[in-house]
Amino acid sequence: MPPADSPRRRGSRARVRLSADACPSLASGVAFEEGADDRAWIATIHGVPSSRVSRSVADLLSAMNGETALRDLHLRFAASESLEDFLDLAERFRASGLLRGDAILPPGRLTYRPPFTLQIATLRAPALFRRVDHVIVRLPARVVLASVVVLLGGGLVAAIVQARDLLSVLTTPMPLTGLLILIAVLSLATLLHEAAHGLTLARFGGSPRRAGFMLFYLTPAFFVDVTDGWRLPKRSQRVAIALAGPAVHAVIAAVALLAALALPQPETDRAMLLLALSCIAVVIVNLIPFVRFDGYIALMSALDEPNLRGRAIRDASNFLTRFLFGGRRIGRALDTAWSVPFGLASLAAPVVMVVFAVARTAQALAGGGPVLGLLVVALEAVVVLVGVALLAKALRRVLRSGVSRLRFVCVGAVVVASIVTAGALIRVPVTDTLGFSVDGGRVMLLRAGAGAGAGAGADTEAEVPAGAPVVLMSSGIVANVPVGEGTARPLPPTPTTVPLDALFPVTADGVAIPAVVVAEVLVAGKSDGLPPTGQARVELGETDLWQALWARGVMLPLTALQGEREEEEENERPRD
């Protein structure tokens, strides 16, 4: 269930920031509907719900008549806040299509939402969900809830019984065929997830306006627009709509766990367990209340606090600004004791999620050759650039809030110097992740490569030092566990072919990929108990944090590319 659609603009162009003397007015088609109580109102554009706002915000917007300056509106409605923050609020109103400016169109069949979301929708969703709702047998809510609770309880018991098998699924490669089937089933589950939001809304008398397919930050997904749920009078109904989607994935996970317990076939059992774990991960991520997922929508609905996350982030930003740079105290946008902690968590959660996703992606693709190495570096570069842009935007906002420029510069210099110094003083281990295969009792370290050219010109002895400690690990689809250890003995680069799971956490019968043997591992103890393939972590010593990040994030992913370039240069040299 995605957040409310942004209105489409016709003839979009660069706009000048609103000044204190500007006299904005409501856009045509904007109206306000009174909610279930006097605390929350619904702002609509051409009859389409745009957002839930407080009574004070509705009064402020209604007072924007094109004749009253924002300076006067600030004194009238928000004198306790800074004028800069009030102007930022007016800019957000304009960006939401609530103020007069560019022509506003309701979302249609094809909608682009900056920066990276493209929606392809059907406008017949209301009729479609009404038909489906009439077909589905209507059961009392208590019966549905009791059935879900029983299924989830059974799934929990099955998970406890199969705890060891679940760990094995996480830490071993996944068959390619099973992975493709899993992706198809998860896509269907996502479709059912979104349909559950719409059907629950329809059951409560609402109307899903649009439904379809979208590219969300380049990731394919389904969506159902259920913003009409803001018109429902009961908080419990809005919470039920938000939780209907995660409930679908939770039920699928429970059924898969019970099926895995009952099925004797190992491959089918493994596929069911991985499906269950994937659905559980979807539920956990969706219930995180610090990002705009279903858990946040449910919390916001339960508390009946419009724009809960945005207001909490605003309070947290004001707290950080006052703590670091001084300035006058500003009244809280969210009048609760946990506003600032919730806002800080809302700022940190997306950062943690992105860093974890990038780190895991880089680890999964490590040793995958020049193309995948470039992909890893490009992904890291995009994340860094976006982070720098967001930080610059936040610092501009701090400067506009009226803090002392001298203190701003001094504090900024101290923070930067502290970060640079800490990065230089903190010592961290440097590692390289390779693949390994067991051949005739010998454990060989591998890099991805295309024939003799891949890595032939690389300085292998420098990459894998003689005597370097090596930790042999399983090649898990989610996690890796140690299975052995030893020391490295460098070898001349030798092209070979290896099974797919020697470099990636995926197995496929009869599929071999090119690789380059770069070293042998002298295993401590016997190698009989090692898996035939897996990942190897080569310990390269210690360095400071900055050099470690550069080596791990840039140099190691590009090692194979450097080797290919040196090989091309070697081939171009004239020979006697």
C-alpha cells in the first residue's frame, strides 16, 4: 500500500521559492472534508483525497486567499515557529498541489512520481474490487481473525521444530530453478498483498481508485491506491487496511512452514522453507514503523496523527539544530514525549536499510568479474551521491533557520575533523572475498574470469599474500557460516571452469562458469568435511577505516577489471 499519489503537473517549470511577502491561494479543485472527528480533516484535489491534515492546517490553507501575505499568516497561525520553517511548510503545500500554480491533474493511467517511481494503472479498480468483493464469501471478522491466529500459531510451532533446517536454508546455496520459482511465487504473493489492501477497503465501504504495476526505485512491484480509506470513520478500519497486506505474507509463511513439515521431499521442503523465510522478511520490513511502509500507516492510523513521520522528523531536526548550532527553541509539531526519538529513528532507519542492502549486495557479487565489480561500484557511488545531496539540503535548511554562521562553521569544522581523525585512528581488518572449490582434496581459491585473459596480468601475489589467513565459509543465499580455515599459498593464475555455486550462492546442475585459480588454501586439519564449493575470506591485515572502505568498496570489486586491462596492454605490446 504505497503513500498517497502526488498530483501530476502540466507544464512543469522551475519555480521561485515563496517569500514572506508572497500571497498564495488555494489551487482550484482543492477542498476539505471533515473527518471522523474535529482533529483530522481530508484535503482533496478534484474530489481525490490528497492527505489527512489537522484542523489547524485546514484553517491555515483556507486562509490563503491570494491577498494575505505569508508573513501575516505566520504571525496568525504559527508565531511560535521560525518564519523560515513556516515558508518551508508553504513550499510543501505547493509541492503537494494544494496551492495555485501549475495546472493540477489527478493521477491517471501513467503517472511519474519523482525521483524514481513510474506507475502504470487501471482506472477501473473501483468496479474490479467491487466485483471481487461480491464473489468472496463474507465471513464474520472474528472467524477470519481466529483462523489467522490459528494458522500463525501452527506456523510458529513448525518454525521451532524446523529451526535447524531454517538455518541451513539461509547458509547454503539455492538451486537456480527453485530460485526462479520462488521469485514467481513471491511476485504472486505481492499481488495478493496489494489486493488485500484494496479488498479490505472495499469491505469497509471505501473505493480503491487505481491499481496496477509500478517501477519503485527501479524495482518492479504492484500497487493499489487506498487513500480513500482516510474517509473511513473508525481508526480500527484504517489499521485493518494497512495490516491486511502483511497478514497475507504472514499466512503464506505459516502455510509454507506447515507444508515443509509435512512434505518428505528434500527439495520441495527446502523451497517451502525459503518461501517462508522470504515472506517473514517481507512482514518484518513492512512492519518497521520508521519508514513509509504498512507498519507506519497502521501506527499513524491507530494514533490518528496525520503526517506522523514528517512531523516527528521535523521535531528531531529542530532538536539536532538547536543542540549543535544553537538557536531559539521551536514548538514541537508532534506534542508527544517520544516525538524526537521517533524522528531520529525515522532519519536513521532508511540509512541503515540502504547500507545493509548495499553491503549484502556487494558481498554476494564479490569475485563475480569485471561487470559485476563495476555494478557494485556504481551502486555505491549512487548511494554516496544521494547521501551527499540530502546532507547538503539539510545543512541549507539549518543555515536558513537563522543560526549563527560562525557557530555553524565552527561546529561543522569540529564534526568533520572528528570524523576524519576517527577514520584515521580506528584500525579495522582488511579482507578479500573469493570463491573456493575442492579439487582432489586440494582447496583452490577462485576469481571470476573469462579464459586466460581474466586476471592473467594481475599481480596475484600482491592480492593473495603467501601465508595469509583464510576463513572458508558456506555460500549462503542470505548468510555465510565458517566451515574451515587455513593459510593461502599463491599460484600462477590458471584459467578453469567451476560450478556456479563456487562464485555465487546459486546452484545449477550442469552449469559451469569460467574462473581463475589464484591460490591454494593449506587447510588446518582435514578437508574431508568441507563443502565442495563456497566463499573464502582472505585476511589481508589491518589498516585505518578510510583505507579499508576504499579497498573494500572500490579496489577489490575492480580487481578483475584491472587484470583485464593489463592483459589487453600486454597483448598490444610488440613481440620479438
